[in-house]
Amino acid sequence: MISKQKIDLIRSLKDHKERERKGLFIAEGSKLVSDLLKTSLIPVEVFMTADGITAIDVNPARVEVVQISDKEMERISAFKNPSSVLALFKIPAVDPVTEKSYRGVNLILDKIQDPGNLGTIVRMADWFGISRVFCSPDCADLYNPKCVQSTMGALARVQIHYLDLAAFLKEAVNLQVPVYGAYMDGESVFQTELTAKALIVMGSEGQGISPELAPFLTKKITIPAYPAGNRELESLNVAVSAAIICAEFRRRMNIKVV
Amino acid sequence: MISKQKIDLIRSLKDHKERERKGLFIAEGSKLVSDLLKTSLIPVEVFMTADGITAIDVNPARVEVVQISDKEMERISAFKNPSSVLALFKIPAVDPVTEKSYRGVNLILDKIQDPGNLGTIVRMADWFGISRVFCSPDCADLYNPKCVQSTMGALARVQIHYLDLAAFLKEAVNLQVPVYGAYMDGESVFQTELTAKALIVMGSEGQGISPELAPFLTKKITIPAYPAGNRELESLNVAVSAAIICAEFRRRMNIKVV
């Protein structure tokens, strides 16, 4: 049983401003919630239908578990096809941005507005040990329910910052951190030199990287089509492009080249 | 103005069986429709709101254009936020599967049920000159409106076959075509030998490649996490994994290795 007040609270969290105001977000799905409960995220409350109770184990000492009906789940879920488990978590604080934030390989996302793409990129970043993603303020919100779902738990391990990208990149130039921008007409990512300390900038599929960020780029890179020069084609999906570029950075750093 | 009969026809095309029965599918969005009109696909009718008329040029000698109201567009669109252009196209015939179908590098999708993932994979295949994708019958339908949208026009250039994968792979073994399967625990795709003639099998994120296909595989491959051996992590999204693997095949074939 769930109170009307709690239903209203959870439903309000579909809205970005309400999530920010309340410092809470929702995660749905037995696998996702179960994975997130193993991370450092602080759970507030877990709601389960009868199916959910059998699907996952939750330590009742750590978080309150409330059993609800399928109908109640439909009312609070952000999805058309609700899962059997929904949990409320606190939005964690992010580390302040300092010189240390420029260490290693990190991603910069400019105007990536689709929450599924953002979540897929965060999940991929986690896989490749990229621990920081810097987003323009007009990117999708990480705690959007669709985005949370696409990260598959990676949002608890990757730091996501929303900030003024121009100022952040200006400082990168001062610190002599190479900045790589993904374009349709850059140097082949497979043939150009890649550094172990790097920022990789991905722009939106429609508009590319904002012109005001171009002065801060060290190098334009591209993913060559096959056969080479097949220019009739659409660009790749942004999450796919980001993944191919990050994989190439890691291939060079991690692995004996074949 | 659009007749009720036509509205019913278009709305029925959200359903897989109705698309098959009528041999038609819908594409939405000014850019997508404009791109598809330049391909070999046969358009049947284009519906545009006043905004659509200014957004794209359509040759009225090639296809009938009907102006409709925003309200009518809302009624026929498969999306919550309808675009200004919607077009009806004929579903093209696919080439029969023969020995030639095994030429070059091709993709095999086993139980990829998310239409967005399927569409993103087809778009990526097009980029990398992979002209055939073979799907198990329980994959998402290519002509699902979400899938059509994610392909961004690539569905007109890549041949998609739905067939019994076991039989298809059995024949690959007879023809001595190497079959690579993506697993969590295979050889690193960056370090193992890759061939210019190949089938790449991708399984679903939840279940992986079906056990009944395993006997036909030549080699299990994997995308190594970074740092190596980080096994706590989730797998990558299937479209992201497929893209990284296809990019590596193409990097080896196309490009002087750095």
C-alpha cells in the first residue's frame, strides 16, 4: 500500500526541476535496482509488486521495502510497461572540478539531448574506465528515468558534471591537455596519434560541436566510413561514435597492437 | 485533408502483421523522408503539415503529396511528438539468400528485440559497408516506426533478412566462412586474427548468443574492458558492441595500422 502523497512525490520526479529540488531520482527494473543497491548510492525506499519480491533480495536493515499492487506500480512508473521493482535514491554530490578532473581520458558531451544516448554513453564510459563525463547544461539530465535505465548502473561509478564547456576547455588548453573533437571531416581516429591524457568532445548528431568550442580543440578526428570516402551516408549515432573513438583510445593504451 | 479510411490504414501500420499484409511502412520526419525519397524505395504518399511543406521539397510527379492539419498528423503519427512529415513507402523485396550472401563481412543478430538498437545497428552497418544483416525471426521488425527512425535512411541500402540462423550458420560452416560470436569471455577483438570474409554474431544483452548457435562458431571474441579484467561491470549496449567490433574489422582491412 502506498499513500497518495508518496505517489505524487514519485510522479513528480519525472520532472528535472523536481528531481533537483528534492535531490531524489527513481530507478526501475529488478536488475537495475539490485545493481544500484550494491553501489555507494543511498537508497531511500524500494517499491515492489509481488513479482518483485521474488525477483530481488533487499536487505531490510538498509532500506525500507514497500509491497504495492500492480495497479499502484502502473501509477508511479515512468514507463509504459512497468517493471516489478522501483526504487528511490538520493542524487549523489559530484566532486568539484579541479586540475585532477583533467587526468586520464575523459568525455565531453555538447548538446546530447537524447536521454537514451546519454545513458548508453555513460555505460560505455564505465566499461572503458573513463571516470568523468562533462556535459553542456543543455544535455539530457542524467537522472531522467530513461537515462538512468540506459546507464545500467554505471551512473553510480562515472562522475557526470554539467558545466560551461567553453570555460572548462579553456582551462584544458592552459593545462596542455589535448582536446579531440569528433567531426565528419577530421583525421582518421585509426591513423592519428592519440594521447593517454585526453578530452574527447562529441557534438549532437544534428548540429555537431558548437562553433564556440572549436578554438579549444587540438585535433579534429573522424571515424572513416568503409569503403573510404563513402560520403552519401548519414553520420553514425552519437553513442556509437563515442564508443568507437573511446575503444580506439583504449586499444592503443591497453593492448599489444596486432 | 485526409480520409478516415486513410487514417485507419496508416494507424494499422504500427502493427507488424498489418505491415506485412499490406506491404507498406511509414517513415516520419522531414530529414528521414527527404533522404528516403532519394533512394530506390517506392513512395506511396507523403503527408505534410504546413511546416512540412516549407521543410522539404517533394517532386509531385513522383509521389502524391497531401497537406494535413497538425491535428490530423497527431492522429496518424506513431510518436508522442509528431514531426511535420510522414510518408508511406512500399516494403521492398529482399534478395534471396544464396552463396553470394556470405561474401564480405556481414552481421548476424540473435534475439535483438529493441527496435532502436536494431535501427542503430543497421545505420552503423551501412557506415561500415556491411551490406547484409541476418536476423533471427524474433528480432525486432525493421519496419517498426522506431526502428525505421533509428536507421536514418540506411534501411534502404542494407539488406535485412529474417531467417533460421542455425540453418544459415550451418551453411556458413560448409562454405568455410569464419563465424565470430561476441561473448563476455572470448579472445580480445583487438588481438585476435580477423578475416576479410566473416559473419559476426551478436546476441541479446540479457541472454547472449543462443546455445544452439554455439556449435557453428569459429571463434569467440570479446571487447576488453579497461583496465583489463574489470569484471564487476555490466556488458555494453548491443549496438555499441556491434559497432566497436565492426569498426575493428574495418580498421584492419581499410587502414594502415598505427
